[in-house]
Amino acid sequence: MKILLVTPYMGEVYGGIPKIVLGIAKGLACLGVTVDVITTNASNPSKLSKPLNVWIEEGAYRVQYFPCFNKNDFIVSSSLVKWMLKNVEDYDIVHTNTLFSPLVSIIHCICKLYRIPYVMTAHGMLEPWALSYKVWKKKVYYSVVEKPALQSASTIQFSCGTEADNAKSLGLNTPTVIIYNGVHPEDFKALPETEPLFEKFPSLQNKTIVLFLGRIDPKKGLDLLAPAFAKVHRHFPQAHLIVAGPDNTGFSSTAQSYFLQAGCINAVTFTGLLTGSLKYAALAAASIYVAPSYSEGFSMSVLEGMASGLPCVITTGCNFPEAAKADAACIVDTNVDSISDALAKYLGNLEQAKELGDRARQFIFQNYTWDVAARKLLQVYTALLNQQPLPKF
């Protein structure tokens, strides 16, 4: 079996999708599937420094980067399209990642032209909040381009049950599967020392750290987190909030203004994107993880927080009710008081917080790994190629 994974971007500034694509690629390759990944050198504000138009071996799978035009995340690549036209028939299935992307839409047209089955992963982009953001642009694009592509897909993969349920109102008749995202447990079993983080950000020394890890974006709920944290900080002055993530849309100044208006900006550090050992050092240094999102598909950063053994305060917008049922995370309504009350609860009882974090790590390692996700996805691919009913998970 030969699978082609497609994403318009692989830069870490784009959040969870690159992590998901690479996690699936590694997981499938470990099962003996031949996996190729094609993408562009898009990043923000510059381009990725990668060899272009050649295969890069990444262990058991390979990746090829193509040059692109990228303005405000409008990404197109003529060389990728030309390559796709020449090589698409070499693959059994094409699996695309992200919606509302002109480049990916062209890939779908090529698949239809050559009658190659394709799978689409929605990544939360069919969620009601996501569709309501920049609504008129999306409404036109969805009607003219995205809906026909979804209707022609062999299957749509959703990352959680809530995401699949919310998409039912769109009236799509395409078969669907639910396969959760995962982590590689080996990345989280031994977190690094925290010194590199404190050397770079000395104001964090001797603080009780609350960590937000994600893109600086309107949907992430920083307008809720600012007054919630300000309220908590009055009672827990040693608490310090790290807001760690890239700003692809110029939203950072607005986000910082939320904390300025709330009166707690001196207890908040905006670090920008943290990668590699610095990201893991932040996870190791934190006492609590918070995700106040309005809308997610299935958050990779939440999985990483839980896998790191952190007590996680997350909103219902994160679409993870299973964590609440397993008593592995604190899930709250998407409002200021609910977020602040939960943060205060765990800042006031760090022993209870640690117990929640220990349950979280065990829950993720048992249920949400890329090995599990890849095995399920392989069953889906096999059913599609054999023209059999899709498995139910």
C-alpha cells in the first residue's frame, strides 16, 4: 500500500496540523505502509530552510518540500501541482490535511481527474465557530469549492465525536470515520531540565507557572483567559502565566491588550513560539496547563500537556469530553468565571493538581498514541481499497 499525505505547510508556526501529519506518517510507516509526504516551504514570516524538489528521508517515510507563494497564509505552489499531475497515479490513496486551502483544493481536483481515492481530515475547520469566523469568505468558498470536494471524498476523518456530530448539520453524505490524534509516549516520559527556560526568561524563576501553549489566535480564548487569570492572580500572587505560541495573523498586540486591560500583564510572559527542548522545558516547569479555546478539532497541545503529567483546565470548546469522563482533565464552560474558578482550585491545592496530572498522563499513554491512530487509519485505507464498509471505532 502506498499513501500520499498532503499538507500546504509544515512549519511549526502553523500549530497542530504539521505535528499530526508527521505523527501519522511515522505511525503508518512503522506498520509497513509506504508513506510519502508532500508540502511547501511556507512559514511565517520567512520560508522554511529545507532542500526543495527532492525527497528527504525521515526514517521509514520521506518528505518533499516545494517552493511556494505565500501571502497572509494564502499558499500556492505551481511546482507541487506539476509534480502531483505527474505522480498521483503512483499512489493508492491521497490523504489531505486542512480545508479552505486553494492548494489542497487543486489536489482534490487532480485526484478526481485521475480517479485516485482521497481522504480528507477536517482538523476542526467544519466546527460552527470556525465556519463563523470570516464567515462570508468561507461561505462562498465552501459552497463553490469545499462542499463539492467533501462530497467527492472517499471518507472524511474527524478527530473526535463532537466534531463529527457538529458537522452533521452540513448535510454531507460522505462516509465518515472518527480517529483521535495522539502522541509518541517516548517524547514525554522523561522531560528535560527547566534551566534553559529560566535562562531565557529569568522572570519565571520561583513562580508557579500556568502554561498556555498554542497559536495566538482569536479562537484560542485569550480574551477569556486574561480576566480569568487576573482574578486568580489577586489571590495567588506567585502565579505566572506563560503564553507560548506563534502569531501568524498579527493578533499578538490585541492579545497582549487583553492582559493589560485586565491589570495582570506584569504576571504574564509572551514567549513566542517555543520549540524543541525549550517547549519541553516549559512543560516540565509548569504546574498547570490551560486551554480556554472557543473551538478546536482535537487539540494537539492539550494532548501534550496531559502527556506531560500536567493538570489541564480546558474548555468544552476543546472537544474532549472523554477526558472528563475518565477524571483526567478539568473541563469547564467557555466563560471567565469557570476558567478562573478551576485555576484557583488547582493553584490552591497543588497536591490535588498533581494527582489529576498523573491520571492525565496514564490516560493519554493508554488511549491516545500515534500507534493506535495509525492502526485505525490503516484499517480505513484497507476497507476503501477493497471497497468494503468502513470500520467503526
